[in-house]
Amino acid sequence: MNEIEKFKEKLKDKGYKLTTQRRVILDVIMENRDKHLSSEEIYDLVRLKYPEIGLATVYRTLQLFEELGIVYKLNFDDGRNRYELYHNENHQHHHLICLKCGAVIEMEGDLLENLEEAIEETKDFEIIDHNVKFFGYCSKCRSRYN
Amino acid sequence: MNEIEKFKEKLKDKGYKLTTQRRVILDVIMENRDKHLSSEEIYDLVRLKYPEIGLATVYRTLQLFEELGIVYKLNFDDGRNRYELYHNENHQHHHLICLKCGAVIEMEGDLLENLEEAIEETKDFEIIDHNVKFFGYCSKCRSRYN
DNA sequence: TAGTTTATGATATTCATTTTCAATTGTCAA
DNA sequence: TTGACAATTGAAAATGAATATCATAAACTA
Ligand SMILES: [Mn+2]
Ligand SMILES: [Mn+2]
Ligand SMILES: [Zn+2]
Ligand SMILES: [Zn+2]
């Protein structure tokens, strides 16, 4: 079963309808797997394919996609929601955000085992998800030519 | 030199004036070291001591305090800025946020050495700060009596 | 204390997001 | 294929946190 089939399934499962709008929004997100687009950036891209769409529909759909686990909501402290396609089951990557140019670099691999173990033991806290961001300077911005 | 003296110094250093409003806001934050108050929560507490204060003053002051390194701005993904007194120089604690009751638990100790080393090496990224949150269930909410 | 500068409070404004609601569309049983 | 009915949509208004504006007030300093 490919991604589109899974998508249709997920919608049907919960009684949601498959609309053109939802299809187009998913397409845009899939075509931008590597990006971390904001709601309005997604709106702008979707409008190229489907100019009649309303902004509210995009916001509504992104919320729905998050509920369905199709998309993951990110917060880069820039005052807007951003989204990425739900990669692998256990969302194991961190984001490095450049304080100068705003570049977002992904860091695969968790490397949080120590920390998570310590938390579960000393704090008796059951971890469901984590959110790890690093702020600093990317290689480009560190070079003296900048 | 105690905390208040340091505070006065920091203001004077940059040409800022010491006003009653700033003093009262600092007091409220110091009296709530263990909390992670939002701007409006701080406003409400400040008004108990100084009812004439304006909301804008509280927002402005919190921004100023962040610039001066008196306070640290937090983002718990609840749509509002939260602040805590700048603890130790290297802001080494993480937050565990309960998905059920909203409790915020602090985790002292970094335990990110592995991860940070890996990033600096493999990504050529200079880390200035990090932001680590864990979402899950606190001990209270895990007990069957809930 | 006077003179200069910074800060304040009230209010208006911004901006992302959400809500409202009448009109439209997808689904599914007949 | 159709009709009934629930879900969805787009336009517009509303919300809510944060910021900007501006006349007045308070702090600093010589
Ligand atoms: Mn990512
Ligand atoms: Mn804390
Ligand atoms: Zn950069
Ligand atoms: Zn809890």
C-alpha cells in the first residue's frame, strides 16, 4: 500500500471525506519532504495548483493531518506553526537552527538514551515524545566571508 | 553583591532607569523562582502589588529582562511566552511537561554531551543554546487513581 | 532644582490562527 | 444513478497574544 492509499484509509477510518483540497495539500507537503513549511507557505504553494482554496481550509487541514499523524507540527520560535511530513515512526531527528541565516539542519539519530533513561528513573516520568532544538551558527555563517 | 544590587547595576550599565514597575516585576519573578509564568500571569501578580501598572509595561519589561539576561524565555507550545529567572550561568535544565495535567518538572543536568559533540563534529554547527522538552505523563497521572 | 532622557499607561494596531455560517460537495444506501 | 444527509468549504468576522504609538510622567545628573 503506497502513501496515498494509506492517506485515504486514514481519512475513511475516522469518517473524514477525501476532498480535492485535502489531496492537493498533501501533494504539496509530499513534494517538500525536506522543508519545514509554515501554514502560509503551504497556502501559497497550494494556491498555485488550486487557486480557489481558502486560507481557513489550509489551517483546518493541517490540524487534521496532525491528528491523523500524517504531519508533525514544529515550533521554531518564529511565531508561526511549521509542518513536516511524519518521517519514520519514532520521529527521531533534531533540528539545528542557525541564529544568523535561519537555516534548519536535521540531525538524524537520537542520542538521547542517557538522558531519557535518567528521566524515566529519577523522575518517574513516562516519555511519549521529545522536542530538541539547537540554536547556533551553521558552517556557512561561521566562515569569515560572511 | 546580592541579586537586587546586580539588577540595579545591569540597568545602569546600559542606561536604563530603575523604576518602581521594574522593581515590582522583578520581585514577582523572584518570588516565583520555581514557576514558569506567562506574561499575563505575571501581569496579574504584579497588579496585586501595583494596580496602576499597564499591560504593555509588563510585556516591555519582560523583553528587557530577557535582553539583560535576568530572565529566560520559555516556549511550552501553549501559545504564550513564559519566563523563568535565569538560574545558573549555563541554563542546564530541561523541562518535562505532563500531557495530562500540564505539570512542568525540571530535569537538572545536561546529559547532552554525546549529542552535542556529534553535532559539532558531523554538522560543523556551533551550538550556542539548546532547547529540550520532553512530553509524557508525570507520576501522579500515571497512577491508577487518576 | 532644572533640564534632559527614558519610561509609562491607554489605546490602537498587527498578525497568526480560529470561528461562524450559508452554500457546496462527498458518501452510501436504495 | 439518485437522493439524503453529514461533512466540508470559502469568505468574512472574531480572537488573542504581542507590539507600536504618543502624550504625559518619572528618573537621572549636573
Ligand atoms: Mn525536520
Ligand atoms: Mn525551568
Ligand atoms: Zn547560517
Ligand atoms: Zn500529570
